[in-house]
Amino acid sequence: MSNSETTNTPPMKQMNPLSHLRLLHEQLRFHELAELAAGFLHPAPPDAGDSSAVQVLQAIASQHLGRYAEANALAQAVAPHVDTFDTDTQTDWAALLILRGRIEEARTCLDGVLQANPGQSLALARRAWCRMVLGDITGAEADMATSLELAPARLGAWLLLARLRLLPAGAELTPNAAQNAARAQPALERARALLREQSNTLPALAAERFAQQLDELQLACWLEANELEAAEAWMTGLADAAARVQWQVAYAQGLAQRNRHAPAEEFLRRTLTAAGELSAAQVPLLLALAELAEVQGRSGLAMHLIRQAIAKDEANPQLWAKLAQMSARGLGDPAGEAAQKAVSLAAALEESEAYPAARIAAIRLLAKLALAEVESQAQHYDAADALFREVLAEQPDHVGALRALGGQELQRGHLDEAIALFERVKAIDPVSGHTALINARRFPEDEATLGHLERAARQPSLEGPVRSGILFQLAAAWEKRKDYDKAFTFAQEANALSKRFLHYDPKAHRQSCARVRHGFVKDLYAHRRDCGHPSTLPVFVLGTPRSGTTLVEQIIAGHSQIFGAGELGVIPQRIAGLNRWERHVGSGRQYPDCVDDLDAQVVHGIAEGMLKELQEYAAETKPQAKHVVDKLPHNFENIGLIKFFFPNAKIISVRRDPRDIAISNYFTDYAAKHGGMGFAYDLTWIGEQLADHNLLMHHWQQTFPGEILEVQYEAVVSDTEAMARKMLDYIGVPWEPQVLNFNELDRPVKTASVWQVRQPIYTTSKAKWRCYEAYLAPLIAGTNGRITWEPIEMLSLPEPGLLQKGVALYKEDRLDEAEYEFKKLLHHIPEHGAASHMVGIIYARKGHLNDAITLMEKSVKTCPWNSNWRKDLVQALEMGGYPERAEQVKAGPRRKPAAAPDEATSWEGVNNLDEMLANWGGAER
């Protein structure tokens, strides 16, 4: 027992052993309870009833301490004897059921206790808790009132009464919320008085925990009553700086839980600013701000804040683990390096005495789990599997590891193993377990469980008062039960909640599609006949999400010469690279406008890089593959660029009844909802996206007649072999019958269709829209609405590669010819930063310093983040005799804006101008 748990409570020999153990429970002394209960059982007492009662109390202690396997074993051992328990032990059993999330069973048990003994105050208090969780606030208050009449000195009961009176915490601040806070305040005051009275008899740890609950509930009262000044004044007055930061974080989280994300963010920023120079002490505030940004879909900001936190606390393995997990989702820094850093820092902690051993162990497991998740995201499944199992060997009931490993097994097609892991999660955390099982299409058989899940969904989180992810799972579960109205109601609410944080703009998407159609026309390819790589390796399966692309890929990937790589980012990454390059050189252009500037050499270089990446995907499991499939659905927007790089690439466009596509999207909670899948959370947006897709595909078929194979999902389902033969013949490989066994294919699937492609062909998804026909008016309006866009102005360069030609001539010291090429580019794009800068450098070398300075100032203004251009300007100013202006430029903005590209950014086939020209004056200076 720790020193903080010492107490003046009478020793066990002076009171009934069970009474003493129950007192330890009430005083929250779980370590001592576990130790004394174990000692009481070994050797086992002669009284079997006492033995069961002690085991129940020991299980409660184990559950509180996170020893879930031990708690589960104890619970299983006594479960057959529940009917023989006396009422006190049944009351304890109900407490264990509550801890294990089995609320309905606990209430039923307590109903029996109170029928036999209506005056059991503790049973009344625990039944009040059950009723509160089950949504019966009035019944819960009635139970609490009776319980407190019988035992008015029970401190925890007054705290529970205050919590009850604060409910329900609505989505918006209302007069009722303020009334609830006013009703809760007297119960809080009574609890505070009892804590003062009992401070000499309570162990220090219990007193501290009760005091923390009091502060937590008081903060909730202020938030509900909108008395924010009182809350902030209280936090400012706290003497303990660490405690002040802890409550500032809790306050911001409380605001977010009440749908007040903007005030929460503003408070955290204001608090950080008031603190002055950031220090390690403010790291929790940065983390809270990062979590707020992440839940709102502002992933770039979240990553930036995590990096800021690391800069102030570089030895914190938890920060590196967080960075690794975010990076693994494709948001930035090398995830593997961050995860390895977390693991090494966690190992270093074990050699210190900075934290208790239990906390160090938890941090070590957190770091190892982050590394496992990074390896899993990278599809290094064997390495990830070993790491997950190392975590579970040390902590068999680690929910995060169990769920992550289960998710990996699901991706790999090991359904039985995944289900077994999710069942283990369910035994520890029923909500998390059930949602994972529903995601794997293992649905609860009873409506009571669905009711419990709905109540869990309506528990506040950083997302707000309601958790949309659970509502999506409930929609799927009610659909399975064929209650389509209830299913749609849940889906509708889930989508509406998700839309609050979306940054999707359907008008901008429509304009982007129009620019793509305008940029990729037959004339482009006619004038670039020498561009493109002849390889036939790439195969692209594309279509609107949920159209059947995963099924099509799974079928053709069963062929011995075809490797299915899943949804890859090779094309979007090259588009991002093109945009970064254009920003880097200050052209003022972006994709697709800039494609006309790619010459044959550059295109070949980019294509070679993509081919290498595709071959690496296949190298480990199918090195003999002649074709690699990228099935990113949204590549339907990028067919023009695909054909520009790979004229011989095979493209399979999957079509499906748009109404079924719409319903499938609307019922899917996409992990990438804050990115390109934002349209999926609104039926009108889905309809507009479908219309945009149809217009684009019509354009591609006109531009590349006969080169794109179109397959209908319904045809694939109804006549799989015929469609499989058609697709393989199009790709150019011979028929192999094993492709029909697609559900047995041992390959990972990481899309929302992960469970579907593990099943034989089924038809239940065909015409599912009929079940929701009454709700489809917004979809029809979006699909049938007139497609309009703003007039498009897109510059077309007469020839590609003018910048590169100029640079090559400059390197050969052919200054006049280089100047001519750069000026040709400036004729078409007068504001082109790199061309202006290069002419300035040439002028400087020719001795025309004033003209050079004017052009260099223009380029630096265009790209203020380019430090090398700034150095060149400083050099020219110094050479021209303007030292004061040179000093001003040196002291100018050194930090690039958030939207600026990284320094020294380049893409395949194009050299970095700064690297080539950083020493433009050379020996001539």
C-alpha cells in the first residue's frame, strides 16, 4: 500500500472482514482491496459464501486497476453461484456488472436486491447509476433521494446526485442547462461539506479523488450555466501550475463537448499566448489544441502543433508516438522514424526513476503500439503482428492493441481471427467491441445492446455531445434488422454531425472537374506525341466510391500475372508534386494548367518513378507480375494525366446503379471524411458528384475512344465469369479460372469493402436503394440539377520546358540564348518568379545590376519563402552598392507562409533551381 493510502480506518481484525473490504471499495482504495482480498482467499476460507463475496470484491478491484484478464477470470468463477449470493454480495456483483458495461443486467440484479430489501441504500445508489446510464433520469433521481435519506453521509452518493441533476447535457446551451446547473449546485455544496468533515478519516488518495470529482462537477456546472468568467477565474487562481494546466485542458474539452469548438480553440490560444514563451509545462495545452484541430479535420494544423510540442519536450515518447500515428495516416513526417524515436525514448525512461514503474510500462506499450500501427499502415504485416503480440503478451487486455490487431487481421482476410480479437475487446469494453464487430458485419442479436450503443453514442466527446461514428454503426445494425426507417434516421443524424467539420465545397469540385476537362483535350496529346512511357504495367480500376472497384480488383488480382496493390496515391502524389513545383518556381499556375509545360524527358522521369513504386508493391508477394493494379476510385478524375504518362495503361471504369452508390456512401463512415470523401455526407452532394463523374467519363470516352473498358457492377455480380473473361482479355492475359475464387485470395484489403470481398458473390446489395426510396429526393435533385461552372481561362504554352531549356543553356554559360528562353516564358507568364530571377541573375552577370535587382526583388516578392533567392538578391544589392537595402532584405520575413512549399522541393525529372544556381556569381565575384 502506498503512503498516500494510509488511513485511520480500524484494522481488519477489529471488524468483519467483508465489511472492511467493502469500506476499502467505498474509499477507492483498490490496490489495498486487491491485496487483502487475495490474502483472504489463500488459503481459501471455510465459508464458501464468504469466498464468493471476496472474489466479487477482488474482481471489482482488478477491473478498476486495469487487470481485465484477472477480473474476467474471477467473474467467471463466481458467476454460477450468483443465485446463492446474499443481498450485499448481489449489490457488489451489480457494481462489477456496471464496471463491465452490462448495465441492464446490473439493474435487473439490483431490482431483485431492492425487492428483498427496500432499505438497501447502496443498492439504491447503484440502481440510480444504472438508470442514469439507461436514460431514466427521473427514476435515477428518485432512487438517489431515497438512498440519501437512508445514508446521508455517503459522499459518493451526493456527487452522483449532482451529476444526475446536470443531465441531460444538451447539444446547445439552453435555459434548461442553466437550471440543471442550479439544481446540481446544492448537492455539490453538501458533498464539499462532507469532504471537509471526513478528511481526517478518508485516506489521502481517496480524498484527492473525491476532491477532483468535486472540481470536475463544479466546472461542468459553470459550463452548463455559461458562467465562463467564473470558471476561468477559478483556474487562474490555482496555485499549482501543473493542476492549472490540467483544468485548462479539461475546460477546453468541456467546451468542445458542448459543441463550442471555436471558443475552446480561442481559449487555448489565449492561454498559450498569456503564458509567454512556450515551455514543456504548456505541452498539454498544445496537445489539446492539436486534438481539437484533428477532430475538426484540420490535420495539417494538428501536425504543426504536435511538432511544436516536440520542440519543447523532445524527450517525451508520447509526443513522438502521437506524431507517428498521425504521420502513418499520410499526413506528414516519416512515420517510422517518429515511432522508432518513441520506442527508444520509452526504453530510456526505464533506466530513470522519473515516473512510477507502472506509468513507464504504459508509455513503453504506447510507443510499441504506435510502431505496430505504422508498420501495419505500411502493409508490413508480419512486423506489425509481432509488435502487436508483444504488447498483448505484456498486457493481454490492451484494448488498443486488440482492436488494431483485429483490424489488421480483417484487412488480411483472416476473419475468424479478427472476430475472436473483437470478442475479447467486447468483454473488456463492450461499446468498442460491439462497434468493431459491427464493422466486421457481426451484429448484436438483441435490441438491448443496440440501445446501450445508442446511449454510448450520446455521451459527450471532443466531437461534441454525440459520437457520429457509433451512429453509423447503429445505422448498419438496424439495416441488418430490416428496420430501414430507423437505419436511415441514424445515418442521417450521423452525416449531419459529421458535416459540421467538413471542408468540402461541391461548387469548387465542379469547377475543378471543368478545368480538368478543359485541360485534357485531344489537341494536348496531338502536340505531345513524343510524351508518355510505353509501359503496360499499370492497370487502373476506378469509379465513384462504392461502385464495386474493390470487387473488380479482387477478381482480376487472382490472376497469376496481375498484382492488386489496392488504393494507391501514385497519381495524386504526382499531382501534388506538380503543384509544389509550380509554387516553388513561382509560376502562379497549378494542375491541370501546368501539364502543358511537361516535356518528354520530364514525363519519362515521372513515369519511371511511378513504375518503380508499382513494381516495389508487387516485388514481395508476386514478383512475376506483368501488371499492377491501382484501384483508387477517384482516379476517374485523373484519366487525362494517366494517359499522358502511360498511353498504353489499361483503365477499367466500374459503373453501378447510382442510387445504390448513393446509399452505400451515405451509410459509410469514411476515415478520410475530412478529405476527398467529404461529398459522401450529404445526399445532394452525392448526387452532384455522380453527375460530375458521368460528365467526366463521357469526356474521357470521347477523348480516348475504345481505350477504356466499362463494366457494370450488377453484371459482375450476375455473371462473374463472363465479366472476368472480358476484363482479363482487355488487360491482355489468358484466362485462369482461379480468379473466380476471389473471396479466398490472400491479399490485404484496406477499403470500406474489406469484409465484402471475403464473401462469395451475393446480390443483396443490388437495388438496396428501394428500401430508402422515400428519402432520395435530395439525391435526385443533386443528380439531375443543371451542371454549370465559371468561365475557364487557362493559358496554353506554345512549347513545353522553356524554364528547363533556359537553365540548361545557362549551365553551359550560353547567357544570351538562356535569356531568350526565359523571356519567352515571361512573355506568356509575366509574373513567373523563377524566369524573372534567372533573367536577373543573367543581368547581374552582364553588369546590369539595377535591372537585375528589380527582377530579383520581383521574384522574391513572388516567392518570399525562397531563402536562396533572397540570398541572391542580397548579393546583387551588395555588389550594386546598396548595403542598407541588403540589410533590410536580410532582416525580412524568414518564415514561409503555411501554404508555401518545403524548401528544395522537386519532382522526378526536374532539377532544383536553387541547388544549381545558389552560387551564380562563382569566381567572377
